[in-house]
Amino acid sequence: MKPTEKLIDSTADVLSRMLRFEHTADSVLSAHFRDQRALQSRERAFVAEHAYLVLRRLRWLRAVAGENAGARKLLITALARIEGLGHKFLAPLISRNEAQWLETLAPTADTELSLGERTDLPDWVIERLLTQMDEASLLSLARALNTQAPLDLRVNLMKSDIDAVTATLTNNGLTVTPGRFSPWALRLGERPSLTKNPLYEKGIIEVQDEGSQLLALLLAPKRGEMVVDFCAGAGGKTLALGAMMRSTGRLYAFDVSEKRLIKMRPRVARSGLSNIHPVLIDSENDIKVKRLAGKIDRVLVDAPCSGLGTLRRNPDLKWRQTPTAVEELVVKQGAILAGAARLVKPRGRLVYATCSLLDAENRGVIDTFLASHPDFVRLPANEILAAGRIDLDTGIDLELRPDVHGTDGFYAAVMERRGANSAATQPETVDEA
């Protein structure tokens, strides 16, 4: 959709509020659309895509437009320099002063820009990533992070199959390709609203990045087991785990947010799963957690993190996160992992995961945990995936990158508790949310 004066005004308005970084970009956008109910779906898509475009390319745009350029000038620069709309097209849609200013913008060569301006990343993030990769790899990663994420689906194999869902979506005029790795994944070439789609309403499909789907495959729960999704959130991974268990056993979905657990309930209802039990906890030390100590077959800890692997979806995170916040997150991640580990029975499996790209939140947390928990041993993630016929080998831990794997940035480590199975005990239940 080509810009109009109305769309430029609307996008600049919401962008000016996003750039204060007082609230998440998606919450600002949602509030904007509530206030602008007259906007049609295609107009809303334009506003969202172009506000996010500016957030993704903010450092580069400020290098071109000027460090003090406001939301409108940054947007106009993006339309002209990134999308290639000429002065002749844009001039009638903007003020005379803006049109004159646009003509004064000189071309900017990459050689004139800093690494931060070329990657559109904060300097502190660059410093940390350069300890993990060379500059060429960093530039490749940054280019991928500064694109829009595709729309991935997970097919609920309890209700349908890949071929049937593919056929239905194709008949609806959508471009559908199978996932590269997950046996449940489909990728759409478009970004339609799916909330009113019958496949979604019936719980046959869920929106879930393919990388996220792989976490369930690493945990590999079996029918009839006791399983905990320790930081369940709104339940995307919980649903995948429940389907793998074929709705048998008992699957606890722990979270500290009642709001997130409430959002999970309609998804569980649509899925047809009966083995999921949402549980509100106040922390990893909640009595509801302690009651299950040593009783759980498999525990997934998708820990709260910086989210830097999801910048394609949440570009504002890179401008809102700080080194201090990451340091605090590392402490929290260690505490959550240690608390969750208490649940795991001998020979049980523990998977720690983040959607961060930083070693401090990933290998650093695992190395510290294993050093203080000699009863746990690391398992090779590549071998587990190979056993599940997943053609993906990133080494002993799972490490996904958008430029290499086409997924969000994900990290996961798989661990097992040493020791023989203890004598059978009567499974204890906990109060559900």
C-alpha cells in the first residue's frame, strides 16, 4: 500500500510516542488503533509496518536525517531512502518545509558510518556480540534482525495433519511452505489476521515461531509423564507439549502472571487438551513448586530474558534494554533455573531456554548452574534432535539465528539429573490457577 497524507500523519503520531520508550511498542500501537477505529485493516498494516521499520533502522536513519530528527522526518527519510519513494511522489504528502528539507539530504555511504549505525544496534550490544562472532557474522545477523519476521504456524496434530491444513490455507489464497525443522511448522508468505479463521477457532493451528517449537522437541515429553512448563506465559509451548503427550499425564503450566494464565485458558479450550493445569505461583520458591520437588519427569524453563533474539518482532527492545537490566536478568535466570531444577526426578530432563543472543544469558547461566549442581549433566541437543529426525546440528546446545536458520534467535541447553529412579511415589497435585 502506498502512503497517503493521512497514513503518514497517523504513523508519525504513533511513532512519536513509541520513541519515548516509556512503554512497549506493541502496547503503544494497540492504544493508537483503539483511538483510530476508522482505520481499515490495510491502513493499520501500513502504520504498524512503517513505525516498526523506523524502530528497526533508527540509528541508520538518525545518521542520515540528523541525530535530532523527530518522528516525521525519520519516517519521511525511511520512505525516501529505504523504500525508494522519490521526492516527486512524497512532496504532495508532506509540508513544504519537509519537502525542502528532504531535498537537502546528502547520500550516505556505509564507509562513512559507524558499525552501530550500519547494524542499527546499540554499542553495548555490539561489544558483547563481537566477543561471540566476527564482524562479518555480526553484519549478517543484524541484516536479518532488521527485517520483518515471517508468520509461522504450529499444526495441532491431535486435530488435523500438515497436508490437510496446507490444502485448506492454500485454498484460502495463502502461500504456504513447510517448516525447515519442526514437523508441525508451516510458514505463510502473507500476514493475514487469523483470529477469525476456522482453523484457528477450532484449535487446529496456533501462531508460533518455528524456533520456539523446537523447545518442545528437546524436552521430548512422553505419554503419561509429569511435566512442568515453568515459565508458561500465554501457553504456546505448553500447548505443543500437551499435544506431544497426546493429552495424557499431567502438564503443569506455572507462571507468576495471572493475566498471562487467563489468556492461556481459551487457547487450551480450543486445543482440546485435557492434561494442562495452569498454576499461579509467586516465585520459584512458591510452596506449590516445593510440593513437587523430585517428582517431575521433564521441566522446561523458558526464562525471562532480554529478548534480543526477537528483534524482528520487537525492535524497540534493543533501545529499551540496558547492560544493567541484562545483569539483573542473569541473576533472575540463575535463581529460576535453580528453583525449577528441584522439581526434576532422578533421570529426569531439564531444558533451559531463552530468546536472547547474549552468552551471559545463555551459556553463562548454564555453566554457572552446572558448576553448583553436580547432580546434573549436559545432554547433546544435536543428538536429541537427530534422534527425532530433525536435521539441525548447532552443537551440544541449540543456538538459532534468523540469518542462518530463518527463526527468531533462540538458545536452549538440555540437562539430565543423575541417579537411578527413586521408588515410586504417589503423584502430588497442586492448587491450580
